Amino acid sequence: MASSSALIALLVVLGCAAAASAASFTVGDSQGWAIGPNYATWASGKTFMAGDTLVFNYGSQAHTVTEVTKKEYDACSSTANGENSGTTTKTLTAGDHYYICTIGTHCANGMKLAITVADSSSGTTPAAPAPPGASTPPTAPSSPTPSSAPARLHAVPVLAAVAGVLVKLALF
Ligand SMILES: [Cu+2]
């Protein structure tokens, strides 16, 4: 009996760890998706993993969230259909992603976001690409392990230790 309850506890702990691993990022934080924030600065230092979500908050109809190619991102020009409901959530897949607002000159005025999403099964966490013309100084670390990465990984040894204790309790 003891061993089965320990195993159940272990599964619950591991299940919680898995659920907590997908992060949600609010683009621009409290400023949302608007003219004003520097999204290169916002993205720098963040680690985006496949399965994480981006949440864009903005005034309905006032802006669009349009995923574009790098070429369109660089040119601030796209004929793609964006979303303009006011709240747009994107679930990330591995690779580079580019988002712009296609209304007026909003993109040229800063409504453009470029991120690099790491595959959740790999240990690599490449930094977000710096958009050309960005006025921010290159403060992003060039090392492959940004400071935010270890925080995610700290939970693993702790869970392993907890699991080890539970198994020992079950056996003795
Ligand atoms: Cu806009």
C-alpha cells in the first residue's frame, strides 16, 4: 500500500511539473501591443520554448497581429490577414517568428516583434534576433544560456530528490 501511494504522489508531482513548464508571455507586459513599447527590448533576455504562448492585448480594430516572413518584417509590409479581435493568443512552435501590425505606419513606428523559439526537447535557447535598425544597445547576452534558462531547470533536480525520498519511504 505504501509503495502505491508513494508512486501516486510521485506522478502528481511530475504531472504538476509538466503543466508548469509551458509559459505565457504578455507582449509588452502592461503596455500591451501598441505604439510605444520597444518589442526588441521586451523580448531580450526572455527564453521562448515551443508550447509557450504569446498574448497580444490591444484595442479591437485599432491594431492587427499579423505573423509575417522576415522579409515582410524587415519591410514592414504584408498583405497577409492579421487578427484584430483585441486579444490574440499565439501558441509557439520552434523557430523564428515575426509579428507586425499592418495598420498605417504602426509597424514602422515600432509595432514589430521578432522572437526565436527553442524546441522544448532541446537544451538550446538561442537569443531573439536583433531587428535591423533597432535603437537599443546590444545588451542581450551572446552566450547560449541566457540567465532565465537555469530557473526552469532548477525544478528538475529538486523533483528527482523528492522522488528518491518517496521511493525510499515506500521500500522501508
Ligand atoms: Cu497598430
